[in-house]
Amino acid sequence: MPTYSSQFPDPIALVTVATKTRTNVMTVGWASPVSSKPPILMVSVAPRRFTHDLILEAGEFGLSILANDQKKLSELAGTLTGSKVDKLAKPEFETFDAEKIRAPLIKGARAWFECTLHSHQTVGDHTVFYGAVLKTRVDETKSPLVLFHRRYYALGEERGVYP
Amino acid sequence: MPTYSSQFPDPIALVTVATKTRTNVMTVGWASPVSSKPPILMVSVAPRRFTHDLILEAGEFGLSILANDQKKLSELAGTLTGSKVDKLAKPEFETFDAEKIRAPLIKGARAWFECTLHSHQTVGDHTVFYGAVLKTRVDETKSPLVLFHRRYYALGEERGVYP
């Protein structure tokens, strides 16, 4: 049976988190809105990830939806581990201060969400973190990066407006 | 503040469900993998949707990831309600039988998942349904439809392989 999860066109987003003593960034593809009012989104993170316990400790996280020219950041944040490397100290990650949370956000992205941890739940081999969105920022000049079938894509031809 | 949810590049998928007495189909954009082993995905559905209680009654559902030439099906399944119209009786919806579940699947899609209901949870104004994936089918000749910022897109230029 083919890997089911590769069949979803996914956003590529960077989760940022900061406790009083540590910051980290990791790449997620399993992220989605789940509620309109109040605005709540979800990200699914494996417990072995360094970021996992940092989110629990901080009680909040940032999410930066990467633009289609930021593949390099997805690779860096997805293949290094915060247990060995201070990824956000690398020059490739340019950040700016969030307004409502301690974690920084990633410059050059398409959109940014500042979230407080609403709740979390173990589902299979991952933890689903629900984040209540405290603030949204958008750069309308950027277009998002999409992951599908283990390859990165830009958005292509527009096929019309959602009714 | 801009609508946060429109900033995610979303898949466009059709949820199909069948109880002993009714079948229905609805469009979802808020769908994502959440667990690898076992394979579990999530779809977020508003309680006012006709499909919502059908999923609870059936205890299972199908998910068809639409191909980039199936925008019309997304519109039909997303704007009509099963409480007034038997959408799957419309000629536009061509279906085939699933193997593990009662609900039919939608012909011409990119991928199909047959799910048994793992659990569900109210999150804000939606219900998150977790589906344990019993069977995955893929049509590698199709490319998925993506929704972003309230517009439909095909995938565009490939930007490399995920590491």
C-alpha cells in the first residue's frame, strides 16, 4: 500500500517555540485549520522531536507558512535537530519578534500565526497540538510552497474562485 | 485581521459516507495526515453539516483527494446540502465501490482513503474526525487540486525533492 500521507498536498510551515531557556524551529507539513470562530489550527508533531516538549513547556508556538522561495529553510529546519544544533542561530534563519508570544517568526514567509496552546491529544504515533490563533499576519506579495508526493511545488495555474 | 484559514494551501477532498439508509458527499479543505503508524488522518467538519451526524452514525467514511480537473465536483458537493438533495444521485458524481467501507468513492480522483472512525473531538466550532486508514488507492496519472486564498490551483513548477 502506498504511503497514504504523501498523497495530501501539504503546506510547508515552520513551527517556532521559545521557553525561558531555549528556542527552536522545526518543519511541519501536517498542519491545517480546524475551527473558524474561534480560530484554531492544528499541527501534528512526533513525540521524539525536540520541539515537542518545548511546545508543552512554553504553552504557545508560532507558525510561519513558507513562501515558494524558502525551500532551503524547510530542509534546514527539517533535517537538523534542536537537541544538537541551535538552528535559529544559523544565518539562514532571519526572524522577527512576535507580538503575542515569546517565539520569533521567520522572515520572508507568506503568512504567520501566533498561537497559544489550546489543547493537545495523542493520535497514533504523533501528538496533535491545537493552537488558538492570537494574531495572523500575511504578506500578500508571497505565494506558498506546497509539498506533494515528497516533492516541493509552487502553485501553478489558477482554476477559478471557490464559491 | 485577515481570515487565518485562507492562508493554508489546502487539499480539496470529498468525504463520502453511507449509513444503512443514506449516502452523502461533502467537500472538505481541512484535511491532513496526523499519524504514520498506524496511518490516521483528520478531517474537520462543522456540526451543522448533514454529513456530520452521518459519519457518527456510520462510524466510517471515505476520502477522495480531487484531481485538478475536478473543480466542478468540489463546487457541487460544497454548495448543495444532503438534507435537501441526494448529491450522489447527480450524474456528475461517478462512484465506485470501496473495499472496506460501505461508502462509495469518487471516480477520477488522485487518491482515495477508506477510513474507520478512530475518534472525534469538538474543537471550537468544528468537530475533528480522526479516521484510521484501512486502505489507500492512488492514481499516479492525476495531479491534485489545491485551494489557497479562496482560489483553486493546479500544482506548478517543481522545486525539488523533500529530503
